[in-house]
Amino acid sequence: MLPFVYVEDLADHVDAEVCLRGWLYNKRGSGKIAFLQVRDGSGVVQAVAVRSKIDAELWDLIDGLGQESSIVVTGQVKADDRALGGVEIGLTRMEVVQQVHDYPISPKEHGIEFLMDRRHLWLRSSQQHAILRVRSKLEKLCRDYFHDRGFTLIDSPVLTALSVEGTTSLFETDYFGRSAYLTQSGQLYQEAGAMAHGRVFCFGPTFRAEKSKTRRHLTEFWMLEPEVAYADLEDIMELAEDFIVTVVQGALTACASELATLERDTQRLETVLKPFPRIHYDEAVQLLQDAGEEFDWGSDFGGGHETLISGAYDRPVFINRFPTKIKPFYMEPDADRPELVLGCDMIAPEGYGELVGGGQRIHDPDLLEARLLEHRLPREPYAWYLDLRRYGTVPHSGFGMGLERLVAWVTGRPHLRETIPFPRMLGRLEP
């Protein structure tokens, strides 16, 4: 019985005969020789069939293969510097698991809606395959960063009774006769975790019912959220900065082949080094006004504003100390200017927008209760959250990072819809 080998391991089997299980990615040839590009999920290899060296029945079988037919190829691994991956297979036998005809996604150009309707098949294309491999590797880099620094993973619930980022973007569902919501963020539960473990993080799906069609928005996305006890705003900005630098620099090595497939200009990522510029909200407003933007102090930044601000820098930039009225109820006020909070946004370069958002949390129980009243939030669902301020309260801080925006920036994709396997957007619930 010959060994089944993955494409990525073929270089270790030069001159050996192996079996490869996969799918026909492409095919070309003449009447005497056929070149089959076979993919198996780990890579693509060329299998070469010479008509004079195989029987007529096998040749006819190869000739009739359609794109994405599932096949098992047997042959000798040969070293060839000209071939993809430095090896190819001299095909001697082949089993067809399923013959496919009229595969809907052909090499010709297709519209984005056509491709999104067939996302389950589009995932097989070389660029989409590369993007999701980058996503997988980035997830590992993110988790490793926090595990290696003593953080404890605390999984936050998906169903909650409360709002974190405002009540207007909640997905509501019935929970045995009462209202429940798909979580907007795991942050509040991470604050509880931080009071028990000191340094914690969660990494999971979050939901926003925003009626937005921009390239920067999804209704379901994955967010990584660390929370640290006894940390202030400066501490959490330093953590976010070190985290992003470590992950991006790690991706340049771990994702080198995928970034090459995507033709990503990696020089734009190589400049992502410490320190990141840090500007006050007031400075950001002045920057916009100096550029001719009509922007009123106290407003929140839109996508165009973030792009303009980030254009002044070659790496991410922190904007800190935002007006209280545009930030969530739990933000700690600036002692010097109570109309501001100790919050920060990290804006990615190249127009990718807010990558990280976070800051210092209110730790005074009376102030937090007052903020709940100001935001007209019911006290009962937040009773446990208030308890955290009554029993051992300490200053603490954290941030959230949307995985899809990180993937989009690293891969150079213009829209978040390609950075998640099955995107959920306004008007799209399938496939």
C-alpha cells in the first residue's frame, strides 16, 4: 500500500512513488502529454501524464476530466526547479472519485454577487484559499501572543441580557419568554475575568445589527479582547502596540507564500514597528480641519476621516481621549478634562480604518451607576457588572480588535467580505 502524501510534504518524497488525494484545479496539454494541476488543500502540484507511458483507458479518463473532479493520483515524485514547489508527479495511475462537469466558477471574470452567491465554491480559488490560510495563521499568532504572556483565555457568552456598544445595533431573540441578545462584545465578562485572573482575553464571534453597506462592516465578525487589572490607558496602548507589531511581523514570515500569491506589497507591512504615533482627539480634529474637512469638535470620525488621518503616517496611529458623548457608558473620564474619556482607537494605514478600540474602564461604583442612568440603560441586567466595583474594584483597561480588519489589512483586501469564510452582511444570510 503506497503512502498518501500531502502536496506540502512531497519534497520529502523525491524519487518515491506516492498517492495524492485531491481535486483537479486545472488541466492543459496536447495529444501526447497532459498536465494536471492537482490541489489537496495544502498546496497545488503538477501531475504529468505521458500518453505513450499509460494505457488508452487511463488517457481517455484524463481527457474527460472536468474542473474540480475529485481524484486520487499515483506516481513518482520528481524534483523539478521549474515546477511549482520544486516537484512534480509522473502520473502512472488515477482513480476518479467523482467526475465533475460544468463547474460554475470558471477562469473567466465573474461579478462579485455571482461569486458571493457561490461562496461555498469560491473558497477553492487560489486567492480565497490564500486569504483564509492567512486568517488561520493570524488567529494562531494572536492566541500565541497572549498565551505566551501569561494571559488566561476566558470564553464570553454569545447570548446576553445587556448591551455593550449601544442598544440600536442589537440582534434580539426570545430566551424562554424573555429578551436576549447576540453579544456585541465579550468585554464586560472579561472585566469579571480580569478581577479573578489579572490578565485575560477572549476570542470569538460578535454581532452588530448595523444597517451599513460599507466595505468595513459585517454583521457577524470575530473579535479578540484582552482585559488587564491595574492597567491604565497608557498601559493598554503599549500592550496593543506591542501586540500588533508582534503579529504583523510574525505574519510576514508565517504567511510569506500566501502573501506572494495575493501579490501583497509587504513593504507596507515591514514599516509596522514601534513606536506608533499617538495624537490627542483635539490634534486629529485640527488635522482634518487643516486638510479642508468640515468637522465639528465632538463628532465621531467616519471612514473617510480615518483614512485622511492615517494617510499622514506609515504605520498605525493612536487617537486618544475622545469626547465622552461619543463613547460607551463604561469609559473612565479624564481627570483633567471630564468632557473627555480615557479611550483610544488605533487606526490602520492604507485606509483600513479602526483596527483596535479600547481604553480605561470606570472603576468607581457610583460613577458607573450614574453613567447607566445617563445612557438610559436598565439597572437589573447590569447588577452583576456593578458588583465588580463593590467587591475589590481596581483601575483596569482593555481593548478589542476585529480579526477581519486585521486580515484585510495584512492581505491587502479592499473589502471585509473576503476575510471571513461565510460573510454576514446587510441583505446576505446565505450561503
